[in-house]
Amino acid sequence: MTKIQDLDKLDKEILSILMKDAKIPYTDIAKQLFVSGGTVHVRMKKLEDLGVVKGSRLEVDATKLGYDITSFIGIFLERSNLYHKVIEEVKLIPEVVSAYYTTGNYSIFAKVCCKDTMHLRELLSERIQAIEGIQRTETLIALEESINRPITLTKD
Amino acid sequence: MTKIQDLDKLDKEILSILMKDAKIPYTDIAKQLFVSGGTVHVRMKKLEDLGVVKGSRLEVDATKLGYDITSFIGIFLERSNLYHKVIEEVKLIPEVVSAYYTTGNYSIFAKVCCKDTMHLRELLSERIQAIEGIQRTETLIALEESINRPITLTKD
DNA sequence: GTTGAAAAATTCCGCCG
DNA sequence: CGGCGGAATTTTTCAAC
């Protein structure tokens, strides 16, 4: 398993820059960090090969695309060993953008994006509650997204 | 306010491709969608100007960077009108990657990334619980990230 | 880690339907 | 006006040092 010890300050500085904006040219980063463009390229190649970098994504404004309701759904299972079976069903629902197996109140915790309240209601009653093994769910509706940012890497 | 009516099928197809991988060259997208590279460029410029595209981010494997514990923290406020004041304090904590104002059990719902359980314990007791206006918190630890993907845009 | 040169992509602009 | 095509500029990529 690969760990931090393989990463030096330069690797982390490159990552910090690209985590905020993946489209910054390597040549710009090279200038900022006083190394050559080739070096940035080699480091990124290494980080990709190590699996530290998994890819890049465009950040979009869900509201402007018509997805007005972001909500979190806490799922209670009938038995906790149903987790894998249930998560496979959840994966088939495109509105689910993330899902975690968690300790605490819920067994599964998912984030979903819906167009409006009707869409959310249908999703809950017809798609999620319909999954075998789910006992009940609790929904938290996000009224405002106050923070959404990448991890801050420490310098050392 | 800008809405979907300004976006046609081509815009959405471009977005769908880039939401999965922001580094795909515009020329490749142009080939896939049978338009010129210039057109993809113009559309993306429009989408950025409209604020539909907010930026791009590198996806990293937090575990490989030494952040082993992802958890969700539900925050109960003493009074709900303390929201803005509290969220400003929460913003100052770098381990918090997202936070939402929510309906339901909690007033604020945050996601945090910590290096280990000790780091999480310190964060909770010394940084979060120390914020004035927070009554109590509930923590859900994510044992496994099963799904993490962009919204699926519908074709129409 | 660096350099430099070839290949590719971005970006801009004039032209056309 | 939106889309196309080509040319100038930048960036990526890769070999040799």
C-alpha cells in the first residue's frame, strides 16, 4: 500500500494547486514552484500511477442545471449484513451522487440531487423505499451549501 | 437568474463528458459530438460565463494522502438564528470539506477529513465544540465510500 | 531534475450558411 | 448569430543528458 512517505513537499504543492483548479497548465505550476515543466509532468505521472490522483471533475452549479434540491438520506437496514446487496441497488439510482457505509444512527448515508420536491418524493417512495432490506429512511434537505472545497494538505 | 432553457443538448453532452473527466481535450469532445473544436470552446466559454461551470478539481485518494477518517458531523445549534455566525467559524477549520444548512434533526451538517481517530477527537473537542452557539454534535464515521460521482444529466 | 524539440491542444479570427 | 476551418500561440510529452 502506498502512503505519504513517498510524497515530498513538491508533490504536495503540485496537488494543492491542482485540487483547487485542475485545468491550470503544468507550465504555470512549474513557474510558481521554480521547477521545470518536465518535472511537474513526471511528478503528476507518478501520482497517477500511485493512485493518489484518481481523476478530475468539472464543478457545476447544480441549481443552474435545474437540480434545486440537494438532500441527505439516512438509511436504516433491516439487518446490517444486507449492506452490500442494498448498496448495489442504490448504485443504480442516478440521482444518488455519493453513499457511505457509516457507524452511528444510520447504516448507509447517501447524498442525492433532485430537480424539485416532487422528484425527491418520487425518488424516496418509488426507488429507495422499494429496495428490499431497507427498513426506513430519514431525509435532511440542504437549504444552503455553505462550504464545498478540497482537503487542505499540510505542508510537511 | 440563468436556467436550463439556455442550455441545449450539445451543452449538456459537453458537460456530461467533462463532469466525469475534466481533462479530456476539447478536440476529442468535438470529434465525439461531430462538431468543430472551436464550437466546444465557445460553448464552454458560455457555460463558464453563465456560472454553470464553476471550475474543475483534481480527485485525490484521501486515504493515500494520510487522511484515513472521513466523517459526517451533525451540529445542533442553541438557536437557529446563530447559523451564519457559526458557519463563519466552521469555515476556518481546514478539515471541514463541506457544510450545509439543513432541515431535519441537525441545523448544520458537515463533512470532515481527518488523519486518524485522535485527530478527529481533537477536532471535535477543541475546534468544533468550542464554537459559541453550538449546543451539541453527532458524529457518523464513514467506514467505506461506496459511491462518489457527478450528477447524471438527463438528455432533454 | 533539466532542457529542448516534436506533437498536440488551445485560442482567436475571418468567413459562411 | 451560431458554427466552421485554419493559423498563431501555448501546452504537453518525451527523449537524452
